[in-house]
Amino acid sequence: MKIKLNGKLTETECNSVYQLCDSLFKKFENTTVIINSFQLKSDRSIKENDEIFLIDKNKMPEKEELSAMLFARHTPKIHEKIQNSRVAVAGLGGLGSHIAVSLARTGVGILHLIDFDVVEPSNLNRQQYMINHLGMYKTDALKEEILQINPFVKIITHNVQVNKSNIYELFKEDFIICEAFDDPKAKATLVNGILTQFTNKKIVASSGMAGFDSSNSIITKKINGNFYICGDGKTEAKEGRGLMAPRVSICAGHQANMILRLILGYDNI
Amino acid sequence: MAKINGIVIELLQGTTILQYLDTHKFNLDYIAVECNGDIIPKSQYNEKVIESEDIIEIVNFVGGG
């Protein structure tokens, strides 16, 4: 029967994953087996058209194998849509850095990263950066990090502060835009700019994720077909109530998942 | 009666978006206003009169990200 083995169409006479490992001189217990994007814990039979990845534990794969292996956990069929998508992330702080990494891990094909700032020590309490990134532009630091996670993402960067008059040029190629700024004025400027200067773009914005209030107060809300907002809508960062990694990450997760849903054609929350 | 942020509100006839925002002390720099599915450009806040069937959502952005 025909199966897809490590990304290649393969003819096999093996009826089970154990047999398949044996035939390739691999030990099941030393191999990570992913079958149809799900990691297998014990043996099972093989069916026609199964997509199987056999990954040797503790061994760096050959480069050509790497792509197929990275995508082994991606759900077949929907992965193509994700790979062909492009997302702009405006603001690479606690929200944007996590959203971009999350989308890169999911396999988004093109990420457009926008920020004007550099990484500083006070960012490390909640942002996806490391000590060795201090002083680097966030765009460059995040690009470096993402390529360590998924070298097959195409990354476009712009070191620029977004304002009303550069929105059109900056975002004209993007279909889905993620607003991940810290400053409320910048948030409003981007959302108003995108939704009044374009008619066919979708924006996923954020408001209210400081402190350590209940996780469950952070929600995704649909304002209209092109405008979504995540957060609790009210808890701003202020003196005595800072931004903390858990809640900022929850909001980032909401935004990233809404973006993923939009990529896959689901426009309800 | 118009509905603003999910609440049915009785307004004086001819009330504009800008008048409503001023009365309720919204910071115009921090908001986006959607009316019946469309975003109202800031330049129209002063002209757009709130009609009785309008469904309006005022999104207020707070700091943090």
C-alpha cells in the first residue's frame, strides 16, 4: 500500500508501525513516531494514505528531512492554507513577540514584523527575548529567534514607528494584521487607520491584559467582520499594576488563535 | 432608541457621535467607533448624528501589551 513516509510517497508491505520501524532498522523505542500529525505511544496498524514520520531521537536530521519533520505535527490538509498565509504583527512586545512565535510554530508562511524599539532588560519579564538580545532591534532579535524555531518562515521586518500616514504603505501587502502595541494611542491609530484606509483587511487588536485578574476575563470579541479585539477591555497597565507574563501570554494566545481561525476561513469567535 | 455598547440609550434628537463621546468623557485618541458594521472615521465624529436604530460600539483602548 501507499503511505507518506517522512514527507515522501512510499510503497510498503508493512502492516504495523513496529514492522515499519523494523524494516528500516529502527527501534520503535528510540524513534518518535508521528502518524497523521499525532504522536504514537504504542504500535498500531498502518492504513493506506497514512502520513507517518519516523524521527530518530537525539539525532540532528539531515537538512532536507528537517522541513518534513518540522511539519509532522501539522494537521494535514489545513497546513497548506497556513503555509500560504501572511500575517503582519505590529508591536513586538509582550503580545507581539509571543504571537509571532506562536504563528511561526504553527507554520505561517510569511510574517511581517514591525517595531521601532530595541530589546531592553525590562522587557524580559514578559517578552520572548533573551539576555543576548539586549540592545538589538526587536525586529532583528525576533527574526533570529523565529528562524531557530522554524527556518522555513519568510520574515519581512520594518524598523519603524507606525503613524497615520505610513499605514497604507506599510500594510498594503498584508491581509491579516495583528495590533500588539503597548500604547493606547498607537493601538487606536492603527485600528482606525487600517479599517478606514482599506476595506478588505482584517485586524485582531488587544485591550486590557495587565495584572493578575482572572484568566477567564480575557476574551475575544468580534466588533465587525474585519475587526476583532482580545483582552478584558479595561485592565490597563499603570503604577502598581504592571504587565505580567501569564496574562499577557493569555491575551497573545487569544490573538494568535483568532488569526489562525481567520487564516482557515473561520470568521466567528 | 440607539444601542451603544450593548445598552439601549435614549438620546436627544440630533446628538452627534462627538457630543456623546464628550459627554461620556472618552479620550478621542484612544478609541475606535463602529456604527452598524462600519468604522466611523474620526473626521466624521462631529457630523454623524446618532439615529434611533443605530447600533454603535465604542472600543476604548487601554495601555498594555
